[in-house]
Amino acid sequence: MNRFPKIRAGLPAALLSLAALSHSQSSTPSAPNLYAIVGARIEIGDGKVLEKGTIIIRDGLIAAVAIDAAVPAGAEVLDGKGLTVYPGFIDGYTQKGYTAPKPPDSHDPIETVVGDFASSFMRTYGRSGIRPEARAVEGLSLTPDVLKPYQSAGFTTLLVAPSGADISGLAALVNLSGQPVRDALVSASVGQVLNPSGGGSGAIYPSSLMGHIAQLRQTLLDAQWYAKVNGAYQNGASHRPPVDDSLTALQPLITGHTPAIFEAAGEYQIIRALNLSAEFGLKPIIAGAKEGWTQIDALKSAGAPVLLTLNFGKDPKPAPADPKAKPEKPVTDLDPENPLKVAERVRLYEELVKNPSALAAAGIPIALSAYGCKDTNEFFENLRKAVAAGFPRETALRALTIDSAKIFGVDRLLGTLEVGKVANVTVMTGDFVKAETKVKMLYVDGHKIDPTKGEPPSTPKFRFGGEEGR
């Protein structure tokens, strides 16, 4: 009988010891959450510059940016002497880090049997390359071979876009923190990706440019019809509309709540994208825009920003000729080295290089993209060419930071180094447009990332994009 009081008397002490142990374990952070970059040159991102200032990062947010900001006790300090700090760079369009779902079978035997019951627009067979219900966030795969090359170049954020179809699905904006998707995701529905030139090919419809455009127009018409019959049903109409995931997913697009991101590199692709936008009341964003300079007035009239690729291709300028060398064979009109053909290739290349400055001069909002570039080295090499050709350096920085954030509707969170914003910070050894400049440190969502640890291969095994549509 006396042993029970002894047990009860000893229980509180045991519980207190266990609670103390549990508290000591849970209160120990897994990683520092307080950082200070001291004495660095800080480019805020909105045109303001602190020649020698301090940034405080606390719990994933920017807590202070000032010349005389006090360093809190316990902060991990980075000496900023000789360093320049920028808002984290944003790649405005890529397909890296996304694995597309397997497309559905082209034939549905049930729908084939009940063809009289199911309307033609409901048949999967007539929906080749139409998958607006797909979401990049559900197929994200940000493995180290994707993360490292971007991080080593100073990128902290990507717009990851599904592709390969007439309507490919929703693009997602994600931070390159290496954390789980639920923590790294900034926005799951930046825009619906469309390709009026046709993302796919094959023997079945649509297999031609005209077929792809016709299917895209019909799908948007069906989405408008679907909105009407659903509205009528909600208001008391007796006809219950069929369930259709694709047409449901298109409702935010046709109402203007979600932008339409058109894959459009060439002049006529841009024209088709803007014409479709005008016809269906879409809010267009042009991804690629390699020949955007040819449609400046149309882009301005439509209020269409561009996600501008810096994929210029190989410089066609010939090597200086040896005046003493004799030609091995006579040059003909069919010869690719014909001086007239070389001069035309050079002219087209120079138009690509001058394209960013032409768009910027017209006041068209620009986000920059490495889409189609071999790697980030090629991207920055081409950026330097564009700057040399008249693309203002300050505009280039904005296109990598705050202007991208504005286009994607997240400028409240990203794009500048301001108190309260997400701590996406790129620390470099100098001017970001100079070839010798390196990335010293990254902070992504407040997570410190040292890009010099675990160096990625000099040439990644993947390209930073795909080939543009025809």
C-alpha cells in the first residue's frame, strides 16, 4: 500500500525532466535563421544604391537595410567588403524542373460508342494537346542538377512552365531554396501556357498549323459556352451541364483572372498570340519574343509584357580573312559562305542582340529568360552583348528582379531588397554584367546557400530550354 504514494511522488519530477529534455531539443534550431551582410555595396533593385550598407535577414525575411543597421547578437555575419548585393535573380521562363504527366489515350471507346450522346467537344479524341488542368507545381522536380547551375549564376527563383501542347497548363513560380515544394512555392498559378503554333505533332488532328489554331480557338469557344451553361444552371435552368475538367480549368483564363502565357518567338507567332487575345479577351504575356522588335506597337497596344529569351544562337560573324590565302573553290549563290548570305545572317543576329534595347526603349515590361540557352554562362554572355548594344544595365537588373516580380504579380514579396520582403538575396564579387564577376553567396527564402560548395559541372547535361515553335 505504501509503494503507490512513492510512485506518484516521483512522477512529477520524471515528467519535468522529460519536458525539459523535449524543450531543449525543439528549441535548438536546425540551421541559423539570423544573418547579417555588413559593409557591402547594396543595389536595392528600384534604382537606389547604398555604397556601404548592412542587410539583416531574420526568419526568412529582410529585417533591415540601412547604412548604419545594427547587427543583432547571434547573427551569422558575412563581411561585405568588396561585394555587391542584389535582389535574387528571377529566370522568367523555363521548362527545367518539370516532368509532364503522361497524356491520356487518344481514343475513348465509351465515347466512341455513345457518340450521339456525348458532344464532339467532350471527346478526348478531339482534345489532342489540350490539358489546361495540368499544373507545373504537381510535376516539379528541382533536383540538384537543376538547382546548382542556377544557384551558381545568382538565380533564386524560376518560372517553371509546362509545355509541348496547344494548351499546356499552369506555370508555377518557385524559389530555389532546395526545400520541399510546399515551402519553396511562391505561386502555383502564374499563367496558363498556350502555343498557337502547335506544341505537338502527329498523324491525327491537329497535325498542321491551321489545325492547331482551329483547335485552340474551338477550345476557347467551348470554354465560353461552358461558362454560359453553368451560369444558366446555377440560376435555375433544368439542363445540367456535363463535367469537364479542361473547360473548368480554362474559366480563370477566359475571365481574365489568369494571364495567358503564349510561347511566341517569331513575328507571326506574336501576331497570332495577340489576335487570339483580342478575340477572346485574354491577358497576354509573350514568352520568347525573339522578334518582338517587329511588333512593338501591337505589344504596347495589347499591354503585353514579354518573357524575353536571350537565346541568340551562334554569332555568325566570319573570322577575319587571310588576305594572302587563295580560295579553294569559287563561291556560288548556293554556297552558305557566300558573302551576301553571311551578311544576311549577321544582320538577323544583330537584330536579336538589339531586340532587348528596342523593347526597353518602347517601355514594354520585360522579364529575362535563359530559355533555349546552352547554360547560364551563355545567358550572361548574351546579356553583356545586349547591354553593349544599348540595353541599359539598370533595365537589365530590373528585368531580372522587380519587373519580373511585377509581371508575375508577386512584387509585394520579391524583386527588391526592402524590409518585410522575402529574403532572396544574391551576393556577388562585383557588377553582375561583368564576365569576371562571381556569386559569393545566396540567401533564398532566408536559407543560406554557398554555391562554391559542391561545384556543378561547367556544362550541365541539359539545356536551359527547348526549341521554340515553328
